[in-house]
Amino acid sequence: MADAKEAIRELRSNRGYVKASITRLCGSCTDSDIEAMLLPNLKVKLTKLESLFTEYEGFSKKLFFLSDSSDDEDYSVVEGKYFSVMAKLQDAIEKKNVPAKHDDSYDAESCSRTKLPTIQMSCFQGEYSEYQPFISLFDSLIHRDKHLDSLQKLYYLRSYLKCEPYDLIKNLPLSNESYLKARQLLDDRYNNKYKILNEHIAQLLDLLPLSKSTSANIRSFVSSTKQIIAAIENLNNDIKYWDPIILCILTRKLDTYTARAYQMERDDNMEPKVKDFIEFLEKRALAMENAEPTTSKSSKVVVNVAAQKTSANACLYYSAAISAGGRIAVK
């Protein structure tokens, strides 16, 4: 027991020393300091920071696996400092590695490109139907970025996960090898074609019915239907024989007048198709929009002026009658 306590005390002492070294190193890497550093100094600091953090993780793991130890260390503080400074150092090293361009090598095409807005990614929280769109965007923005190493990609991946997906990979060690392991864990868990298909079908079943047939409601209904059907098709499902089932679901959500109009317009001799049903709804919405009365601002002004004149004449008539001592006959 005494040996175990002595080992724990020694591990905590060593980790505290390494933690203090990381804090001092991070404190000497402000933006102005990094900008003034030469390339060799930047590389030395980056190597030193990686070595210190590896030692810190090693001591923390040993303390964690001691059964009778109660470790209240806040790893996120040290981890946050490490990732922040490491990213700054790597960015500075990449910039200083780029050779300066001469005036005769001016790239007119690259300089003329418009600055595009930053693409915002939503966090993935475990919805099966959202996994493939999320991972496709992540691959495009981060996974295929050759300027990022695997550790940086792992950091970005963790920052875009919440709830169960984050819990799935949070205990992986912060190393280059863990990035591919994290990707595999997420893919095994959420790239479940059966669950994804079921979620899309459930969305189709849960579509809000058209209680009131307006152009806006119809267009919203059509838009949601198209999105769900496209998502199902993107899973490589052959849905050409699904039309009777999908039509049964969709027609039950129509209001009485729209359902009656669809049955009157469709050809009984032709097999009903979802495509024709959607075209009918879009045509109906367009007809409603075209039939709506339009009033311009000028016509409203004319109406208001006419109303004001009528009111003014009535007031003048009433005043004249009172001043003449007469009475106003009420008809």
C-alpha cells in the first residue's frame, strides 16, 4: 500500500512538472512572439511541445489505471492550450516555408478570385439520416486538406461531434493514429443503411397533412416530399416499384378538395406515378398564385386618397348643416 501511494505521489509530481513546462512554453508563444521567431526556432518549439504533451499523457494514463487513485485533473485545460499553440506554430512554419514570389511570377488568376464566405458545418449529434451529409462535408473541408496532419484532423472531428458520437471517440489517445480509428468507429456505428432508410421512410410517414390547401402549403409539402425521396434514392435503392406505396401515403395527407381535384384530373387508364402526382401539385400551386389578386402601391394610395376625400366631404356637409341651424336627415 505504501509503495502504491509513493508511486502515485511520484507520478503526480512528474505530471505537475511537465504541466508547468507546457504552460511556460505556451505562454512564450503569443501571436507577436511567433511572428518574430525564425523558422528553426519555431520547429524546435513545436517538437518540444509535442514531446511534453506526450509525457503529460503518459503520466495521466498511469494515474488513471491505478485502481485506488482519485485523479481530479482537468485534462481539457492542458489539451486546449496544446492544440491552440500547436496550430499556431504549424501555421507559422508553413507560411515561412513558402518561398517568396517575385513580381514576374505574379499569379493574376489566384489574386482575382473572390473571397468566398466561410462554410459553416453543423455538429453531428447521432441522427443516422444526417451522418452521410455530415461526413461528406467534413471530407471536403478537412479530410482532404493536405495542409492538415492527422492530429489536427482528429481535433476538428472531435469539435464537430456532440452527445453519443463524441462519447464514442473521446477516450482515444491524441495521436496521429487515432484519427483513422475514430473515423472507423463512427462509420461502423452510424453508416447503417437499414437505420438511415427507416428514418427517411418515417419522415415520409410523419409529413404534416395539408389541412388547408394554399399555394404556400402545397409548395412546402412538395419540397419536403422531394427531399425525402431524393435521400432514399441516394442510398442506391431502386424505388421504381414504390410508386403505389408512396402515393398511398401522400394522397392520404391531402385535403378533401385537392384529393378530389387530383382524382378528377389523372388518367384512369394510366398507372399512377409519384412524378405525375408532384407535377399536379406544383401546377395547382402555380394556378393558385396566378389567381391571387395583386394590388400595387399606387392603387392603395388612390384608394386612401379617395377615402380621405369622402371623409372630408362628409365633415364639410355636417359642419355646414350645423352652422345653418338645419338638421341632417337620416335615411
